[in-house]
Amino acid sequence: MGGDEALVEARGLRKSYGAVEAVRGIDVTVRRGEAFGFLGPNGAGKSSTMRMIAAVSPPSGGTLRVLGMDPTDDGPAIRSRLGVCPQEDTLDSELTVRENLLVYGRFFGLSRPEVARRADELLAFVQLSDRAGARVEQLSGGLKRRLTVARSLINEPEMLMLDEPTTGLDPQARHLLWDRLFRLKQQGTTLLLTTHYMDEAEQLCDRLVVIDEGVIVAEGSPAQLIRDHSSREVCELRFGADDHQGVAERIQHLGERLEVLPDRLLVYAADGEAVAQAVHEGGLTPRSTLVRRSTLEDVFLHLTGRSLAE
Amino acid sequence: MAGRVESATAGLVWRQLDHWRVRWRRTWRGSAVTTFVLPVLYLLAMGVGLGAYVDEGGPQASLGGVNYLDFIAPGLLATSVMQTAVGASTWPVLGAIKWDKTYFAMIASPLRPRDVLLGNLAFVAARLLMTAAVFWLVLLLFGVVALPWALLAIPAGVLIGMAHATPLFALSARLERETGFMLIYRIGVVPMFLFSGAFFPVSQLPDPLQWLTQLLPLFHGVELVRALTLGRPDLLVDVGHVAYLLLWCVVGLALADRSLARRLGG
Amino acid sequence: MAAPAVRPPLGRFAAQHLVERNYLVYRRDWVVFVTGFLEPLLYLLSIGLGIQQLVDDFVLPDGTRISYTEFVAPAMLAASAMNGSLFDATFGVFFKLKYEKVYDAVLATPLRPVDVAVGELVWSLLRAAIYAAAFVAFMALLGLAESWWALLGPLAAVVIGYAFAGAGMALTTWMRSWQDFDFITLAVLPMFLFSATFFPLDRYPDAAQWLVQLTPLYHGVVLCRGLTTGAIGLEMLVAVGYLAVMGTIGLAVACRRLGALLLR
């Protein structure tokens, strides 16, 4: 990893909007060069935390240092070295694709020739060069997101912040975006992202925190979190509509842990196949049986008792 | 068969009643205040304030021998319904196509583009009726209506409004970008407002401008309403005005029907 | 990674970049820009061709005789400066604030709320000055502005625009929906009609005269009418002071409120 320099240091960070406490005292350290993720369901406080780090939302409590500066006092200086890709695209629909980059770059005090050069490079990087003259409203959701990413890179930021970068995109658009973010990481850009997608967190993050109702419930690398908070494998069983609770009691002893979801039972065990076999031998015939490796979804379920999709 | 299709159309238009009723309930308060206050202000400033200068040497012959207030009051009613029609058939139409996509939600139900058009125009007509009726009450307050003919100024107001609303609806349904409205307003609405005989007799304009003005539906609307509020209708002339305004309504409706079907179907 | 090549634009005129953005948008919509000259000219024409024929000349307090069009033209100059800057500062800013989210993106850069407010203001005043210059030229062409003082017309438009843009932007930060803009119409139209625009102040009842003199557009009209008729007086200084204070208060409030709205 690229050294131990902390780009973000939060201690007891809080944010409230009136009576609503969105972030309730979190500690986070993001080091230069790593890809760091906030994983959690909608409304967990991820976006509020991101906005505070991006120096556009004053913290309600605790301490926060970004790039060694205080966001409340040094907002412009911090923002000049960050790239921000917000959850909702804030592209300028009155401008063309390329003009969006030109105008935005000028906001960072870059010279016109410099901005023009970078705009062309970035359009190539996100594969939008052939759409340079198009109006933003003509772009699909995936293309808009790619443009937003390109825009957030116009100032060659030391840290790129992405809030739910692939929400609402089709699978192809997601994979293309993941590939671009992976390349940036290779080039040494620090990535800070929020997501409620497990696969995204596993694909992109070196380290992540699981955040729920404004507090951090776990921290580590994806593999470490799975190791610490779940079994190696999971056996998913589907039975007829209403008898899940009854079946659950009969097969409780087969695994380390069991979760009852509305549409299926999850049995956590080191050997999932063995569980499946034992279920059949016990005279039960599930409609479907699936054995898979544990994912972050299981970690989240274990830690909060809720599934992320809820 | 034809009868059944028609009654189906009526039924489908009727089904939109609640949609428009909810919209109306959300917005009528603000527009009612503006609808009432603006005519009062205009009549005070132009009719009473400026009128004092115009009438200094007694009523002028070029104004038909009436006070300036009597002269511009019907003109203001006509221009006011025209402006209501413009407001109701430009931004909201493009909005329902482009931003809110309300029309697309509507045609995903059994409604067809034509039903949507007629439902929307019925709503516009209701708004025009309110504008014309409120304005008429203000005229009554200022004592510038000669009954009973003046009562007809209210339906005349709705007719004038529809003569503008239908072609503008067609135009709005074809527009890609909202900047077009800026041009419609600056090149169309403002000159019509100023030069259609509401504030001064068209006869004062140079000849070519006079001819141009007489092609505008608003000119005929102003003349019609003026004849009615002054209580001096001339049957032949005023039926002519009505027929010309109706022509605009019919052609506008046909164009709007085609435009909307193409926009929602494509 | 290479050392950051970005210089924070602090201490420079950061708002200029927002002006550039607006210029870029407008360059493509040049038809809109050009037709913007039209509206006040049409009003002037309709008054010259129409109402002037119905009304006798006016006599100013200093005894000069002027035609009705000469009397109304400077009021149109002031009113169009008011309308133009209010349009930008209210509808324009509201659209970018609530729908386009332009400012959310801008504030993710080193720019601050004050840069946003000043940028929009400067852009709006540039336009006001250009439109006013064209209007004054047109007046001169029609023989409606005989005094050399009329050359200061664009400057007067900037002062008027400053007052209304500042106040308009401040009010816009409280707007909840497009319907709230009816209140702006309800405030602007009486001013347009009754600020000694279409007939002189002494025509009003005494109490109403006081009320008229309190309105900002009245002072704008005083300023413009003094310049185009060449009847320069101390009341013009009062007008400039009034408008400058109004704009400055508006701008200060707008900056604070924009900061509170965007940096939550």
C-alpha cells in the first residue's frame, strides 16, 4: 500500500439534521492509495458522511481532518484536491458533454488549454469521445454516470469519492465503470466509495466499514469480514410458502447458525453440501437447494439481523 | 358505429376529471388572486391614471367617442384571456411530455392521445372561463359593462382563449426545447398584446401593420368583446369575428391532434 | 502520482468562472439573447405609434416640454432593467438550484456560495448593461434622448439591476415551488404600473405619492428619466444610494442563505 499517510481521519464524527441523527459518532481512517468503502443500506448515514468529508456539509460533532485540513475552515483548499461523483448526477444539462468538462475544470482554476487537453483525455478514458458534442439530456443513465466520473477527475484529484457509483446502471455499464475505477486505483488514486451492493464492495474495496443506523458495526477487508462474521459456506433452502418456521426448528442443529428469510432459509456451515445432504436424509424435500460461498450480504445479515435489500 | 366511438371518446375524456380536479385544487388559489388583482391594477393604472390624460379634452372620436377606461377595459379582458391561454398551453404541455411525462403515464391506460388532448383542453377552457368571469366582475366593479350584451363577453373570452390555446398546444407538442417559448413570447405574444387594438385604435398604425394586425385572432377578439361590453353589437360584423375565431380553434385543434399523436406515438 | 497541478483559485475573482459558464450556454442560444432587445423596443413603439397620439405633451417641473413617449421611454429603460435582472435572479437561480442542481456541482469545487451569488449577479448585470445600451441607442435614433447624460443609461441599468437581482436572489432562497413566483408577479406588476412610469407622481393622491416613493422602481425611473431628459437633480443621488443599499443587503442575505441551503 502507498504509505501510511491518512487522507481522512474522523473521530466521533456526528451529523444531525434537526432532530434526526444521521451519523452517530463514527471513527474512520482512510490511507493514501487504498480503496475504502462504506457498506450499508439506504439511509444508514453513508451519504451524510461522504458530504462531510467532501467539505460541503459541516459536521455536527466530533473531529474530522481531510488531507490534513479542517473542512469547516479550509473547504475550498480541500475541494480543490478531491474528485466528487455524487449519487444523483449533477451534470449541467444546458451544456454539451465536452463543455461540462471544460466549465467544471475552470472552476478549479485550471487554464483553458490545460482543461481542453484533460477533457479530451478523460473522454477517451470513459469511452465518450464520440459523444463529445452531444447534449447531456440525450445520454443514457450509464453514459451520464461515466461523464460524471470523468468530470470528477478533471482536477487530477488525490482522492476520488463515489457515492453509490453503479446504482441504477445495467450490468454492462456497471462492469465498464468497475474496470475504469480499478484502473484508477492501479494508478494510485485513493478511492472512497459508498455502496449497498456486496459484489461491488468485494470487487473494489481493499478495506471497508459496515455502517448501519449511523454507527459502524464492523471493519476490515472483505475476506476478513467474511471470515470473522460468517461461515465458509451457506446452504440456501426454499420450501413451500408457509412452513419455513416449522422446518427451521427441525434443521436448526445442522449448521453453525440459521437465518429465516421471507422466501428462504439460510444455513451457515463450513460444508454446505453436507447440510444439504442431511436435510434430504431427514426426510425433507426443499423445492430448491443452493450451496454457495459466504458473501458480505451474509456478514451484514449476521451483524444487523436485516438483509441489505430491505 | 360512429356514435359508439364518439361516446367512448367522451367517456375517456371524462375519466380524466379527477386528474385535472386535483391539479386545479393545488393551484387555483394563487391564480385566483393574480386573476383578480392584475385586472384591477391594469384598469387603475391605464384606464384611470393614464385615462385622465387621454380624456382631458373630452372623449375622443378615434376611440369611438367613449372614455379611455371604457375603451381599454374590453381590450384588457381579451388580452388577459389570451395570456392565460398562452400560459396554459405552453410550459405545462411540454412539461407533461418532457419532464413529468404525465401524458405517457396517461396513454399507458386506456386513454388515447386524442382523449388526453381533449381532457387537457377542457381544463384550459375551465381556466379561461374563470379568468374571463373574474375579469368581467372587475369590469362590473369599474362600471364599464353595458348589460345585457356584456354578459356575452364571458363566453367570447373563452372563445378567444381557445383560438390561441389550440394552435399553441400544437406548437408546444412539437417543441424539443423550452427556449422556443421565449421566442413565442417575444416574437408572438408581446407584439400581439401591444398592437391588437387593446390600448389604441389599430387605425393609427401604418397600413401594412394594420393588415397584419387584422389577420391576428386577438384583434377580432378585442373588437368582439368591445362591441359587447359597450352594448353596441353589429350582428354581421360580430358574427364575422366569431366565425374567424372559431376557424382558428378548429384548425388549431386539428393540428394539435396530429402533433400530440405523433409526439406520444413516436 | 504527480504533485497536484491545481492552484486553488482563492484570492482571485473566482466568480468569473460561473460567468463563463453562463456565457457558454448563451452563445448557443444567441436567438434568445438577440430577441431580448425586442420587448422594451416594442413597448416603446406601441407607445409612440399609439398612446402618444391620444395624449398631449408633458411639462416637466423645470418647464421643459416633452412628448409622452419621451416621458415613458426612460421608465421602460428602468423597468426592463428590473425585469431582466429579476428574471435571472429568481426563475434562473431557482431552476439551477432546485432542478438542475448546477450549484451542487459547483460547490464540489473550490468555489464558495459567495462566488455563486456574485457570479450570477455579474452575469445578469452584464446583460442588463448591453440591453440598456441598445435601448438608449434606439432612443437616440428616434430623437427621444437629446441629452449627453443619456450615455450613462447603461450604468443606471446596472445600478437598478443590482438592486433587483440582489433582492430577487435573496427571496428565491425561500421559494418552495414555481407557484411561489406568483408573489413576485404580484409585487412587480404594481411597481411597473405605478412607479411614475406611465404618468407623473403628482397625479397620485398624497398618501399614494408616499407609497410610490418608497418603491425601488420609482427610484430607478427617477434616475433614468433624469439622464435621458437631462434634468439632473439631487434626487438622482438619493436614488443611486437607495438602489445600492437594497442590492447590497439582498446580496448579503442571498450569500448566507445559499450557503445554508447548499452546505447542509
